[in-house]
Amino acid sequence: MTKEKAPVTTAVRALRAAGVQFTDHLYSYEEKGGTAVSARELGVDEHCVVKTLVMEDDSKNPIVVLMHGDRQVSTKELARTMGVKTVTPCSPETAHRHTGYLVGGTSPFGTRKAMPVCMEESILDLPKIYINGGRRGYLVGVDPKDVARVLNPKRVRVAI
């Protein structure tokens, strides 16, 4: 873990404005390392590290998906749940345009535009999750019930 001071990102401002208590967790970011690296660096189970994925439906409408770090999203099941034909991951450029965050630093809090959020239902069973705080190499530890309160996500079962 690095000794630098935690950043004050748009996500941090959004969490503070919503009255959410969280802990700061900085780590050495590795390009394409994903949640395996952050879990290893923080010494936590990868299942408790929640990734923020930006996807689009067949009409190019963005959707934020919160998923366990050690699981993947069944886009077929997500499309069925959302009542659309298809759901696909956004390109890094499109995800940045929608959220204002760089891929690897995408937080579901304080996004540039309001988007529907889907949360894998079993995330709510965890006592604490680690989710991106709006910058590469920075996660916040938070109660998943607070995440649900702030984001009001659609609860889904789309993990594979």
C-alpha cells in the first residue's frame, strides 16, 4: 500500500454529500491488472472487490453494472433482465464519455451523466466491499447497503 494521501475525487465528494462512511485504500495500480491486483495489494478476498462496468444496450443507452471481482457478467442474462435485445461492454472511450472516469478508475459515484445501475444481488450479502473511488489505484471500503441506498440499483442475478 502506498503512503500517499487519499485523493478527493468526484466519487469521494458524492459519497460525502450522501453521508456515506468509507475507508480509503490506495494501492499500486497495474495496467490490465483488474480486481486480482487490487485484492492482492489490499490483502482482501477478490469476491469483496466490486468492479464498475459500463455497458450499453442495443439502443446505445449506457448501463452501469456492479459485479464481484471474481465473477463475470452474463450479458445475455443482463439483456433479458433489462428487457432489451443485447447488452455489450462500452469501449474505454465511450465509458469515459459517459462517466468522466478513466477505465481502471471508474466509480459508480459522481458519474458525469445519470445512468441506470445494476448490482449483482449477492453483493448485498457482504459486510464490506471495496469499490473504485474514482481514480486508478484507489478503492473505498464501504457497506454495500450504503451503495444500494445512494445508487438505488436494480438488483440482478447475472453473475457467471
